[in-house]
Amino acid sequence: MNWILKIAPKWLTKIDTFLRINYVWIWATRIHLMLYFCLLLTLFFALIFGIYPLDIKNLLNVRDISNYYIPLLIPAFLLMGFYVFQAVLFNPDKRYTRGKNWHSIVVFLCMQLGMFLPFLIPFSTAVILNVKIANIVSDEEFIKDRNSFLTCGFYLHNASDYFGYYENDDAYLKSDNKIYFEPLFRRNGQNYDDYEKKALRDSIYFHKGVFKNNRPKLYRNANVTTDDLYLNSEFLKNPFIKTKLDSAVLDFYIEQNINFSDEVAVNQIGKLNYLLSKYSYFDLIDATKIINDKKNNNYIGYNFKSSTYSYNNYENYDYTADYYYNSKLNDLNSTLTNIVVAKANFIPRSISSFISVMFYVTYFLTVLILLFKWINWKQFLLFLLIIGVLLALIGVFEAIFSFRGFLILNIGLLFLIVGFIFTFKSYVSKTFKWWNNQWSIFIFLFMPNIFIFLLGYFSVVLNFWHWDYFKQKYYKNQYNGYDWSWQYTEEFYKLQSQVSFYSFHSGLLMFVLLLPFLHKVFMRLHALPKRS
Amino acid sequence: MDDIFELRINEIELALANDDLNRVSRRMMDLTHDFDCSADQKMESIIFREKYNLNKELGKSGNNNQVLKTEYANLLNSVKNIHPNLLVLNNQSEIICNATDISKTLGSFVLQKISLQLQRGKIIGLVGENGNGKTTLLRVLSGEITVDDGTVEYFSGITKLTTWEEIKTELAFIPQRIERWWGNVYDYISYNAAIKGISGDENIYATNFIIHRLGLSNFKNHSWSQLSSGYKLRVEIAKTLVWNPKVLMLDEPLANLDLMAQELLLQDLKDLTASLKHPVTLILTSQQLHEVETIADTVIFLKNGRSVFNGNTDDLEKLEQDYTLELDGKFTYHDLAKCLSDWKVKIEKNSLGYTVLMDKSHSVKSFFEILLSNNLELTYFRNISNSTKKLFNDKY
């Protein structure tokens, strides 16, 4: 990496010299150069995408951001490979240094950071684009526009999926509502009849002919919650919209009894036209033409074709929606969704997931590289060969005799115990023995996964996750009555996932804390005289 | 201690009088390094050495060297005036390593019952033909391979270093094939000092000292690929000596060097291992017998895995009552045999010329006389009676 120093500013050269003569174990990781190089590239790309012009009428979405992010991953991976090469060039550990064993912890962290840093380049690009999208309109302005859109969308019959057709009260109550709600009520010890009364009061169904030649009132289906009305699953999880959505819009959905006068409809469609001119390149909607068309025809939504209710009228399907405005509204909805997603998430969710995956990938790569630095590469290859053959054999036996994980877990536990014994022997041994070394390698690689392995052993072999305390009766609605079974509560599954999470991560942490000991073991093994 | 100081001063004054600035610059550095001289004096000695190397590189002698000579005289006077103390007076007779009856079998080769002692600041030359166990012995002593029999004991009673991991922090082994390194010479040497715990200003001083001391001033910014094999070896020695190892093992260091480079390297090794501040025990293997003998305190001659000689070269004469002479000249084997026909001698023809073995009933002087009287003109002559070279002879 000396070429970096040639083009580096003086302060970096000074840092390089300072680290080399004072903290050589950090210097050897080349983290300072990587930090400088990656930050420089990150800033460069951030600047490029910072000045990249965004068009509000043709806005990038998360997938579009990925189109920039993914190509930048290629140089990021190459840079990571280059860093690995650099990090193994200088290997003070094999030179019988007079350093401290705890240095290995810092070295590990530096190396992981060094491998992780290249991913800042595409990451910053995504963040910059996302921030730019989020700030393309101010929060206040956007909330206003979004509220307009959510409200006036109803005037164009756009949300018919959330309303059902029922011939009478009984049909409505015995529909999905009952099947869905009754077991829940029973489970919670509540009275379903009370609910039915409330549902009848709050939910009005649409019946053919009632609103003939008038624009129908649309009422909420009882099993559609307020949250569902956010139209898009992204919105359900979206903290931005949940906290900032104007209460008037919520009231609108809850009350639902809207006066659909022509005047109000024209006004609302006018708002839509404003949004269309602001957020898209589409032509504006002709309000008068649509209202006249709706008045002269009794249209129903796509949902009404459902064969369950034996009402199937393809002729009356609202083709006008497709003709006049569906694509426009979808596009508008998509643009507004992109903005709200960007406002709600500083980092696009798919990218933040990738980054967290890379954290674990770089962790385990660092484990391997550190091992590679501490041992002879031939011993490393021998270990891969042995473990490969062993795993293949265990896999074959597992498959043939259907051990369902019992064999591999029991062998794993046995190896763990034997491995610890031999690793301790390595620590006190006076001559080098290849099998001591192999067992130490096994323990080294096993250590980050030790707790999750033990949890797996407890779960599969000892049936650890069998706690009656967390069981509850689960009612299921059958046509001939109700049935129930014992099932675990939600808390149980939460507990299970938390225990797994902490087992896994405490293993990762413990490995790092045990590095000084493992370092000592391998340095002792490295120093021992060999037979030839 | 005063004697040592005076000896050093005299040595430098003599070299200065003879205009041997190369020697002056090197020994001046050694003097300021070993004795409690001021930081300025130490730095001056390094700068002057750098100047000398630069002048040499640029071919600027004459006036430039005259100026340098004056500067050296001034520096020497300032050192003489303050009469500094010796920084550390190490026990030169300390036994660093005791190897007893070590045996090792590697395939069909057997190293048999070798015993030796490594004394602080002393030089041991391991000589012998190819495949006779020199490198194997070095590998055993460096803890690279185990012994089948016998013991190798380091620092017994001197330090608390007991495990190989600890012992190896004080040993340095430079193999014949030098590993590639990265960066430039300065950074590489500084890095090696740092990993051995020499940090801060001490690191800067130690790096500069060894670079200029070993004549690498003009190469400090060179990379591996820009150096010749001779300078690669120098860099390797520099990166080792910079952290003051207690034992330095060199496997065939002279193999790729020209005669001048060999002489210079051996002189530097002799000076640096005899450092008063950080004496180094040096073991080197070589086939350049004469050169090794000139600097080694002890020579071990290995033949077929056995030690056929282990001691001072002066002891060799006691082995035999014969003279072994090497010679060549403008004459034939027949001329030489005819000339020595009355003497009890054995004459062998070899690539260098002739090897003559004669008993001590005649002196070397009479040998010359008889050649002269027969008009045999010599072009090369060497008395190897007290050289291990004669051990190559089959009778050993």
C-alpha cells in the first residue's frame, strides 16, 4: 500500500510513521491506510451522487437505488480482497514479537473494520440518494400532499378492494367476520355477540340497486382494520406515516360517512390534479367527464365479482377507472410511497439488511484470516481436508440412518471436549505435534459458534424447548363446532428467538475476548521445534 | 573500561591518519553507540557516515573527504573531551547456549553427537562441504527442528526465558534464501525494530544507526526488487541487528557476495557482534574457509554429520605435524615434483593449482628457497596448515 502513501497527504504519512514506530501491531493491519482510502472514495462517490440531479416527476425508488448500489459492490469486494492481501503481508505474530497477547483483540477489530470499510462506498451512495429523495419535498408539504391523495383517492373508487358486497345483514355477519373473529373472542373470554352488534352498527354493506344511478357510498368492511387502509404494506411498518399522518385522514377512514356531492368530488379531483402536475408527467383528470360517467352507470369494484356471493357482473366492472385514471393514481401512489419510505428509513431497508449481513461475513472472514496468519498454511489446508471429509461422512450417516441432527451434534460435543483437552496440551507442549495443532484450529473456529451450538444441542438432543408454562389453548373454528389444541404463546417464540440471538452474539463476543489465550496457544505452537 | 575507550580512540585515530574514512565512519558510529555520548554526537556520527556513503556513491572524494576528515577529527576530539562512560558492560564470557551431544536424523543423513557452547559476543564458524550438516545444525540450534538425542539449552541461569516461544524472541536466523519483504528498506527495518518492542525515538535512532552503519544510506528508499542479492542480505542483517538479538545465525551469508563485499560484511559482523552495548553471538556457515577463519573465534568443521574439528584455528596445528601448502605458478606438476624429489612430500593437483603436504623436518622458508633455486615462479601461495581447509583432505 506504499503507493497510497506516495499520493497521501503529509499528515497521513506522519500517522503511518507514528503507528509504525509506536503501535506496529496496529500499523501492520494497514487500517489507517484503508480508512483513509475508503473514506476518500466514499466522499468522492457521495459527492458525485450528492450533485446527481433528481426529478420529482420521475423519482428513483429503492430498486433504482440498488441499481447504483450493486455495481459499486464489485469494487467494494475487490477492495476487501486487496485489504486481505495487505493485511497478511505484514505478519508480526510469526516473527516472535515482544508484543502483548491482548493486542490480538485490537488487531481482530481493526481487521474486521478494514474488511468492512469498502462497503461504505456503495452504502454512502445509497444513503445520499435516499436522503435526497426524502428531502425532495419538505415534511410538512409532503404530509399535506399525502393526506390529499389518501382522501381524494376515494372519490375515484380506487379503494374498492376494502369494501365488500353483502346482500343483507346476516350475509355480512356470517361472512369472514364470524369465522375470523369468533375464535379470537372465545380465546380472550369475550362475547362475540357484543361484537356483532357493534359490527352491524359500524359497518354498512353495499347492495345492488340501493344506490342505482347514484355514486355509491363505500363503507368499511368490518375485518379491514384502519391500518389496512394505508394501502401499502410499507406503510403499515412506516413510523413516519404513523406518527405524522394528519388525524383528519384517520378520522376520514374511521367515520367513512362522506358526503359525495358533486361539488366535493370536483374539489377532491382538483386536488388530485394538483398532485399529478407536481409528482408526475401525466395529463390531468377531467373531473366533469368522470362524474357524469359515474352518474350514468352503476359501477362496482373488482371485488364484487367474487363467486362466493354469487354476484358476478362483468359488464358493470369499472373499466372507466382503467381508462381514466388507474395508471395515473398508481404512479402517483408509487412516487409518494418512495418519498415516504425514504423519509421513514435513513438507509433503504434492503441495503441495511445487506450491511448487517456483511458485518457477520467480515467477522467470520476475519476469524479465518487471523487463523491463516497464525498457523502454517499447510496445516490450514490439512484442517480443511480433515473437516471436509468428516462432515461428508457425518452427512452421509445422518441421511442414511435419519439421525435428525443427533449424530452431528453428539460428535460435535465430543470433539469440543477433546478439542479443549488438546488445545490445553498445545499450550504446555514442548514439541510440535500436528494433531495438537489441528485440535487447536478446531477449537479456534468452533469458539465463535460455541453457545449457539450448545443451544442447538440442548434443543435437539435434550429437548430443551419443551416448556408447558408457555402453552395455551388454541381454538379453531370448524363447520361443525369448535376445536382446540395446545399451542405455545407468542411470548414463548419471542423468548426462543431472544435466547438464540444472545447465544449467537455472546459466542461472537466471547471469541474476541478469548483471542489473547488462543493467540498464545498458536504462538507457542509456532515456536515449537518440528520433527523435520 | 578506560582501556577499551582508549583502544577505540586509537583505532579511529589510526584510520583517520591513513585516510581510511570508511573505517573511521563505521567505528565512530560504534564508539558513540557503545559509550554514553550525547545525542548530538550520536547524530553527527550518523550524519557523517551518511555523507561518506553519499560521497562514495557520487564519486566525490578529494575535497569533500577532506572536509569530512576535519569534521571527524572535531567529533573525535569532542568525544575524547567528555570521556563518556560505557553504557552497559556485558559479561562477555556468558554462556548463551549449551548444546550437548546433539544428534538428528533427517532421511539418510545423520548429524552425530555435536557439542558446542555459544558465548556472548563470540563468533562461531560452521564449515564443511555441502550436505555435511551445517544447515541442519543451524536449524537445530535455532529451534526450527527437534533433536533426536542430546540437549540444547539456552540462557540457562541468565534469563527467565524458558519456552521456545520466549527464547526465539532473542534468536535470529537468516536462511540462505531470503524471504521477500514489502515497502522500502527504511520502513522494513523500522518495522522489524518495532515488532521487537523498540518504539518511539529509540526506533528512529536504531533504524538510522543500522542503515548507515551497514552502508545502506543510499538504498534506504529502495524496494526489494531494486536491490541486488548482496544488498538484500545486508538489509536482512540490518533488520536483524536493529533489535539486538542475543544470537544471530547466518546460513551461507557469503555465497552471493563478491570478494570486496565479503570482506566488508565480515568486518562489519565482527565489529557489531563485538559491540560493548549489545554483544551478539554469531554463528555462520560458509564454505569460504579463509574468510570465516579470519573472524571466527571458534571453527567447527563438519564432515558426514560429525564434527571433525571444534576449536580455535590455532589448535589445528596441534592436530598434525605436517605443513599443508597451497600454491600455483608458471610451472608444471612435473617441474614441482622434480624440484621436491628429495623431500618427503605429497603433491596434489587441483583447480587452484597444487596442494603440498610435507612434514615439519623442513621449514616453509626452505620450501621457498628450493623453489627459487629451481627458478619456479610462484603466482599464488598460501599456508593452510592452521586452516580448516586442510580438513577437506580425505584423511580427516
